[in-house]
Amino acid sequence: MTRLVLLGPPGAGKGTQATRVADRLGVPAISTGDIFRANVAQGTELGKLAQRYMDSGEYVPDEVTNKMVADRLTQPDAGAGFLLDGYPRTEAQVHELDHMLAAAGAALTRVVELTADTEEVVARLLNRAKEQGRADDSEDVIRRRLEVYAEQTAPLVTLYTARGLLVQVDGMGSVDEVTQHLLAALDAS
Ligand code: B4P
């Protein structure tokens, strides 16, 4: 059974690769960013709350994010495995995910860290701003997202390495090349 986590800075290609890899592995890709954006688009209370944080490049509070993921993981399609894109992002989220999985008698199989140079990720996100106009892709907000990643999410690499779960994958190169690297790394690990 595949239970994967995809980590990486904003713009490393998590969302882009998550759906491709999940399709190949036959599991759902669960993106906390996408669920928040769907709630923003529908104008739900969760969306209104999340938007304040996302638009300024901050993380949505752990309690809110954890509850949303707990609800999503109890849906039937996640029972046969999943790929989590962008969750966990903080140590508190790691511990909450541990509890959720332990309660289901399950455990993560791999954590993939997708890496990419800062100049490259900034360029990708500025390009997306032109194409899609996402509110959190302005230069100031991108810088803040990178800081928040370095402060709150980068330490998870050490944590998952210590658990023997981490695989690092180079996120530079074309989308197809990165997908190949990712699938090869998962096959080999
Ligand atoms: P996310 O939606 O996860 O946004 P992201 O980090 O920018 O990654 P994304 O997956 O969208 O982009 P990708 O790198 O694939 O999070 C947004 C916000 O939601 C967070 O800042 C936070 O506020 C909130 N949030 C989400 N999860 C949370 C959590 N667990 N706890 C608290 N808050 C949370 O792609 C970026 C661009 O690069 C795209 O335009 C893509 O086309 C392009 N690209 C990708 N790969 C490429 C390649 N190889 N070459 C060229 N371009 C490429």
C-alpha cells in the first residue's frame, strides 16, 4: 500500500507532480492547498478563514488544517493509500498525522522531498502569476512563503530522515523529467 507525503518549497512542483505520480500509483492525490482554494472559490467559512492566511503567504492554523485532512482521510478512496501534497507542513501537523494513521493501524511508506533552486521557484511562481493570477504569487508573498517554508517545513526533512522515510528528488528540469526522477526514486526505495 502506498502512503506518500510530498514535501518541497513553493514552486518546486508538488502540485504538478502529485497528480501525475498519484495517477501512476493508483491512489488519490490530496492537496491541502487545492482543498483550501476550492473552499475559497465556494465562499465557505473555511475558505474565508484560509484566504486571509494564504494571501499573505502564511500557513493556515494547524487545528484547521489538521481537521480538514482528518475528514479527507476518512473518505473511502483514501483507505487504499494516498499521496499527500503539501501536508504535513509543520511539526504539529506531523504529530497529528501520526495519530490519524496510528488510529487506522497504518503508517507512511515514503516521504519525498522535491528540491529546486530559489531563483527557479521564484521564476516559476511569477510565471504562474501571469498565467493564472493566484493572489499568493506576487513577489512579496512568494518571498514570505519561502521564509515560512524554511522556518516551519524544512525541519521536517531532518525529522523524516531520522525515521528512515525520506527520499530526495531533484525538481529541476522539465515536468516530464521530474516525473521520471520521482517514479524512479520511488521504485528504487
Ligand atoms: P500550495 O497549494 O501547496 O502551493 P505551493 O506550495 O505553491 O505549491 P504548488 O503545488 O501550488 O505549486 P507547484 O510547486 O506544483 O499551498 C498554497 C498555500 O496554502 C500555502 O502557502 C498555505 O497558506 C496554504 N496551505 C497549504 N497546505 C497547508 C498546510 N498543510 N498547512 C498550512 N497551510 C497550508 O507549481 C508551481 C508552478 O511551477 C506552477 O505554475 C507549475 O506549472 C510550475 N512548474 C512545476 N513544475 C515545473 C517544472 N518542472 N518546470 C517548469 N515549471 C514548473
